[in-house]
Amino acid sequence: MSRSLCAGLSGLAVFSLAVAPIPPAVAEAPSLRLVTATGNVVAERDPDDSGVALDLGLHLAADERFELRVRRASYDRLPEVHRRVGDRYEKLPDGLVRDFSGLPGFLQVTVKNKRGKTVKRAAQKFCPAGVANRYQRDASPVDTYPQSCPAHPFTLGTVWGIPRGWALPVIPADDKLLDLKPGKYRVEVSVAEKYRRLLGVSGETRTVGLTVRAASNEEHGGGHMRRRLSARDGGALEPGLRPSTVAPVPQGPKPDLRALPAWDIRVSHLNDRGLFVRKRDYLRFSATVWNAGPSRLVVDGFRREKSDVMDAYQYFYDANGVQTGYTKTGTFEWEPKEGHEHWHFRDFAAYRLLSADGGRVVRGRKEAFCLANTDQIDLTVEGANPRPENTDLSSSCGESTSVSLRQALEPGSGDTYEHSLPGQSFDITKIPNGVYRLEVAANPSRRLVETDLTDNVALRRITLGGRPGARTVKVARIGMINGH
């Protein structure tokens, strides 16, 4: 999950959802089709893997704009999918998707050996969001759709799409590997019939030559590090000038910060410095605060001379994105801990471990954050920005030498701090077994100006068990979301 959209799409996010049942078959001519980038591809099989991933250089090309809105009404419901047709949205059949990771069984894949014998068949999931490429000369110069499918367990809504004249790589989204020995193959790929009918995809079968070769261990070292490891990549959002006065908070749209229930909860012996401490038990968890809109949250920091503190100001914007004013809202502080090493805004969120009835604080931890749009939570809310600029540490968290910075959280996006990071734990070594509530609170000191302060707290029921040195935790389900 990345601490993973363009202001020009704001009209999409507030588009009126006039729903009509979709007919059994799409009447118009197909507007989507599979195209091949090359006739032959090479896949390397790592000795430690059970197979190869089939990236065949296929693209889904859109001759007309293709757009799906995917949203669930609550965590008790499966997502519903609506296809945009002209100026309205048509509801696709219930149960088409179970989550937000893509369209299951979108591709039908047949692999044949050099003698023409079928050796593998597979159905592969496809995420209709990614880094698309313009393939028609007269197409729009900008792709306004998200660059990935959301992976957060508490996502409520997203938008998938391909602009007219653009082509999106068709890469399997389910991480399934095909057990193919080194050798040469022919792979036949087509879109499943139900998607051809529902989405308007042409029915051609594309054939690609595939060479599988063994990869040496030397070619596969290292792996990739997850987000929030460094803030030194540049690309920061530009702050304004330090305000000379503090005017009243203007009228108009404001952000709405909401906490999501803690997730990815586990017991560990790793402390905040990443050291293994056998005699200590730590309850580690991930936490997300998101902006339900309709306005973006923008906080600029201005450094006090020869100090590791910046004065923070929240800025406000009208419905057209024009700045209307600002107010002072606390401070940023330099966080030197390994795993952070950047500027944190104080009072953005706080964590507490409460008794079962919520009446007693067992453990408390106040946290500071570097704001970034790491996760898609609901890109269907008013003002949602499907392609924010700051999606990772390189965006706006600053350097030790920074004199100013800007941090922002766009409508529809959430900021997640993962369980492995410093500060994402409670020491439960001496806490008795039993039932507790893990609380995540957004804007705990209410320094930030919001439209609604009643939705800032989320609770997750947990049960601690086991014995010292081998503690356990059971996490309550929330709707269809299992015990993460």
C-alpha cells in the first residue's frame, strides 16, 4: 500500500448519479478493445517462485470514455458498480465485485506449448485503474483517473476509468502465478463474455508469444521497501508566504476529517526502534484519518528562526479552488526518529486504549503526522480529487533544513500510518487479558477547522489473551471486514 488524483476531475466527483438498470446487452458498438504492444514477451521465473506472472504487454484501449463508479453503502454491504453511459450512470448486476481490487475473471487466458497443446487455463482479475498512455493523437492530454485500485480494508468508494483515446496496461491484479517451465509458449487472451456484454468490449482473441526463462538468484535481490521511509525525493508542494495577520475564518467549504477503525492489529516483540525485546509485548496497529470533503485540508508551516518548530496555518478555498483565507492552527515539529525524519503536524490524530466500556483510559499516545494522500477511501464524495499530487513522503514532509512547507489531504483520500512505524503501538506487557477498545481520534484538540466534529472518533473492539511473552489479540469484525 502506498502513502498513495487532478483538480480538473472535480466535476466527475460531484456528477449526478442518475441510476437506471442496465439492459442485458450493450446496444452501442464496442468502445473498448484489447490491443497488443508486441508479438512476443519474455518472462523470468525466479527459482524461489511457484510460477511466473503474465504481463503480456496487452492494453485495454478506449475509443470512448470508459468510467465505473464503485461504492458500498456500508461495511455490511458488497460494493455496487455503476457504469457511466452518456450523462447518466447505469447499475451493473449485484455481486459483480466483492472488493475494490478490480474486476474478477476479466481475462480468459489459454497457454499452449510449441506443439499447440493447451497446458494452462486461467481467469485473471483486472484493475481498471493505472498508468494509462495516450494512443490517439486527438485525445485529451491528461488522464484524470486514479493510478491504482485501492487496497485499504475500509475503502468506501472509488472511480475506475480510461479517457477516450487512452490505453491502460492489462496487468493481472490477483498476484496469481502460472506454473510454467522454461520454454516457448503461445498465449491466447480474451475478455470474458459477461464483461464484453456489460462494458462494451470487443470480442477478439489476442495471441502473444511467451518465452519463459530461468532467472538466477543474483537477478532478484533486495525487494522493495514500503512507503514512509524517506522524505528526500523532492517534489514538495509549495507553501505560500508567511501570513502577516490572522483574519477570521472565512465562510465557505471546509474539510471533514474522519477516523477509520484501527486495522492490521497484532502483538509483537518489536519496539518503536525496531529492536526485538523478548520480555515486552507490544500491540501494534495501523491507523487512517481521511478527508470526506468537500474541501481540501491545506496546512502551511513557517519555521521559527534557529528552531525545530514551524508555526502552522490552515488555508481555506471556495468551490472553485480559489484561496479565501487562513487561520493559525498549531505547529509543526521536526521528528528525528528513524522511520520518520521529517516534519510532523501536531494535533492531527491521537490513539488511546480504553476499557471495554470506554470509560477508562488504559494507555494513551498522542501522535503527530506528516500528511499525505496514501489511500483511496471514497473518491465518490463531493470534491474528491482522484489524482492528488502528494501521495508519499517525497511530497511535503520536508527536510531538516526546510524553512517552510505545505501538507495537504485531499477529499476522498486518507493518510495511513502503518503498524511497523514508530508510535504505532502500545506496550501491553503489564495490561491484563480482557476486552478493550482501540480508539483512533482525528483532530483531537480541535485546532483544525472542519464542517463536522461529530465523526472524528473510531473504535475497534479487541480481546487480549495469552501469557507474558506470548500474548494474543482477537479483533472484532466490522460488517464484512474481518478481524484485521
